[in-house]
Amino acid sequence: MGYVTGKTIKELREKRKITQRELSEKIGVSDKTISKWETERGFPDIGIIEELAKVLGVSIAELLTGDLRENGNQSANMRKMCFYVCPICGNIITSVGHGSFSCCGITLPEVEAEKNDGNHSICVETVDNEHSITISHPMEKGHYISFIAYVTSDALDLVKLYPEQGICVRFRKKGHGLIFAYCNRHGMFKTTV
């Protein structure tokens, strides 16, 4: 990993619309010091990197690498929810966006949802302020619905199901979203609510 560059500091400072003087006051150095950093005639001391990153609104890793990640759709992140299911233990890992996860010694692929089909039809009834979810599906040890999730723009509700249990799940209505159901044999299915 490299060290913070003057180009990165200047880019972040200008993006936040603060002057060299304002930045210097916030982290307790002179504005001449900021100028030296930005023109590559000096480097910030390691002891103020954390404070510098905080004032510039980035993580320490982003500051050090210059690899700035921007969230292009902050208001609808949860709708980008990704699911990873371990085929060995059934562990469910969720992530807002793509990631790399492993469980039981194997790297998990992202589970891709398909639209409802005849054998995995998700039935949603809205009663009062709740979505009632039912699925006509076997719930046997070898073939069952493992979980049902309700994802809206700002929330994830997930209910884990087990073999020999009925499939009737209720979620408090939170607006438009997606309902996901995961079959241990056939994968994930989804519908819009």
C-alpha cells in the first residue's frame, strides 16, 4: 500500500469545497503545510492520517490508496441487496452490493433471483399494514424454503424457515420493495410488492 499523495488530498479538499486554510484549522497544522502536501514537497505525519481522512470524508484506506469509492445511489442502497447461501450449513450472508464471502471453507457465489415460476409462486396479500407471504411449496427435510426476505429502499427483514414448518410469514408494510424466497434445491425467487 502506498502513502497518501498530494493529488488525493487536493482532490478531496476541493470536492468538499474547503480551502487550505480551513483544512489546516480543522486538523491543527498551518496552511503552508497543506500547500506542501498538495505540491508533493512533504507528507502528512502518520499520527494525523485518521483525522485527515475524517475531515476529508473518506476512509483511511481510500486516503492512502487514492482509490476513492463513491456511492452513486445513496437513497436506494438496500434495493441492491445481495444474498449468499452456504450449501453446507445453510448460513445466510447478506450484503448491500457485491462482495466476496466464504463459509465452511468454500467461496460462496452470489445467489441470483429469478421471477416466480409455477412451482415457486410467492403469494402476497396486504392486510391492514402488513404483507402476508405464503408459498405453496414442500417443507420436507430435503426440499424446503430456507428463508423469506422483504427488501425496501431502507430496510431488510428476513425470516429463517425450517423443514416441517408452515410457510406463512408477515412483514410490516414499509413501502414498495421486493420479496425474496430461497428454495434449498432450486435457488431464489422474487416478486415485487
